Amino acid sequence: MHNFLEKIFCWLYPLLLKISLGDLAASYISLIANIFILCILSYIIYIIFRLVLISSMAIVAKKTKTKFDDLLVSNQTAKYIAYLIPFLFIYKSVPIILEKYDYWEDIFGKMVGVYIVLLSLWIVRSVLKATSDFLKEQPRFSDKPIDSYIQVIMIVLWIFSGGEIISQIFDINKNTLLGVLGAISAIIILIFRDTILGFVASVQVSLNDMVRIGDWITFDKFGADGDVIEINLATVKVRNFDNTTTTIPTYSLISDSFRNWRGMLKSDGRRIKRHVLIKAKSIRFLDEEELTKMKKIQIIANYIDSKQLEINKYNKTYNVDKSLSINGRNMTNFGLFRKYITNYLENYPGINKEMKLICRQLQPTAQGIPLEIYAFSKDQRFEQYEYLMADIFDHIIASISYFDLEIYEMSTDKNL
């Protein structure tokens, strides 16, 4: 290679000396001519390799089934390689062209060397970007934080490239440079604190499978409630359900508490856990006449009959005095309402009957007695879930009056 370059750039200077030009004039004319030749040849090499690389890669991308080569084309990898080859030619040619100009040879040699390092880094970046895009389209990698891994690789490459550039510019031995970096490691750690924390967090998030792309998470501290759309080294991006985007520091996922709804979405049902407050003074025993009237409610008619037989048998066995309703066993409007709601939910088509289903009474409060529904809907989708829950509680609220119960509502009358 060296001999070939000498033939290209070292023929003019002897020729000019033969035609009786002075050494200085011959040197400058030869320099100008060689720079012009170098520019022309570099441009020709760039054009040739650009056409060859881009065309061949486009042809290969069309003929192959894999999308990886298509992504290399879209990320302009061939174009960057086409830039690199003429600069390698320039890097090898500069020492020959500027052989008699040590000062300028040193400056231009370093400039071209630095550009080659940066361009090589850019080529690797485009390949990694294509790899990232390719893996994101694969089902088994689509929910993995690929961007975090790519960023870690790029940080390592930037560190090595930065060391190479510094050693070229200042003529520092690489071992000496590593020693200096070790001495100032505390400052480096301080500067790259967030990056280091993000890297550690990203690894832990990936290993522990805490968050995947596409997961629905709720992070109250940052006001995030939506789907994860991106996980990288420094941040996690969440598209909220109101179409806003929240950016969360990656290390917050391991230092703070958040809720991931993935398990619920993959399960057979989404939990309904909501209550209504019943006025305590509206709860009472039911007499025979009221029970007869309530038998018209079809889904508890058989229950009333069987329960009435059971209670009457008990009261007769123990000779209970029924002149007062409190004596013996009795049915209450609240207990009968709980049974009604339980039967209603068991017959409701949107409820998963294979999962827990309870209509229960909670600890009494100053506002009344909570009647809680604990069940699971078959459909976990947000809109369908909210519709189903609203439909159930519409029915509950509307049916309370049939059992002579009242819902607690805070009075606006200050005298009450």
C-alpha cells in the first residue's frame, strides 16, 4: 500500500526538479498538486463505494427474507462505510504528501484519525440501532429493554473512543491515560452518577422482570398511569391514558414503589372491589307479610322458602316466643339483600364464576355499614371493565329500595 501511494504522490516533485525549478517552488507546487489529486481520488473512491455498497445492500435486502438487512439500509450503514473508506485512504496518504512538513502532517494526521474514530463509532451505532429495531420486532424480545443494553454498549464504546481520541491528540500512552482515569475515578463516578444508577437499575429491572415494554403501570409519585412505551438507560417512558407522556428515572423503579398491572391482565379476571354505605337505622327484621311480598323477587324466592322452613323449625323446636321479633331466629332485610346481590352476581354474564365472588358486610362506620362487592370480571379491558362495574352498581343502588334499605348520603341541612 505504501509503495502504491508513493507512486501516486511522489512522481511530480522529481519531475519539477528536472525542469530546473527551485527546491522550494517544486515542493509547494508538488504539495498543491498532491492535495488536489488526493481530493479527486478520495471523492472518486467515495462515489464508487457508495454506489457499490448501497446498491448491493439494497439488492440483498430485497432478495432475503430477514428484515435485518432492510434495517441496515434504513439506518444508512452502507453510507457511513462509504465515508470511512476514502478517509482511510486519506489517513494513509497524509504522511506521504506532507513528508517534508512535519508540523502540518501531525495536525492533519490527528484530525483525520479523530474523524475515522468517530465515523467508525457511528457505523457501529447504526448497526446496533438496526439490531435494536430488529429485536424489538421479535415476539420474545419485544417486551425487553433493548434500548438499555444498546446504550450500555455505546457508553463503553464512547469511553474507549474518547480514550483513543485523547491519546491521538495529546500523544498520551493508553496505559498512562487509564492510570489518570483511575486517579480521577471519583470525579467520573460523580459525573456519570445517573448513568451508573440507570445502568444498575436497568439490569435489575431486566433480570427481575419488573417492567416490560407494553406493561400497564401506575406510579403515583410521577403521576404515571398508562402503558410503558420505552425503557432505556436513563428513563422509562409511559404513555398515560390521557395521551400524555410521563418520563420516569429508571432507578426509581427499584428505589420507589409502583404498581404493575401485567399479572391482572394475564389472569382470568379483573377484580371488582367496591362498596355502598347502608344506613344502620334502615336495617331491621322482616315479618311474614314482608317475606311473602319479597317472594315475588324471583332469584331469592326459593331461598326465602327454604330459609323460612329452617327458621320455623328451629323456633318451634326451642319453643321460641315470637311475640317479639328479636326472639329466636329471623331474617333481616339487609341479610336478604346480601343474598339477593350474591345470586344476582352469580347469574351475571360478565362475572367470572371460577374466581372468588363475595357480597360481604364490612366494619360499621360513622357514615353507615359498608356493603362490599368482591368479584372478578371476565373482561380486563378498561372500557368494558368500567361499563360492567357501573352496570352492576346501577342495579344494586336501584334495588336497595325494594328491601326497605337506605343508602347513606351526607345531609346538606346544617340543623340535622
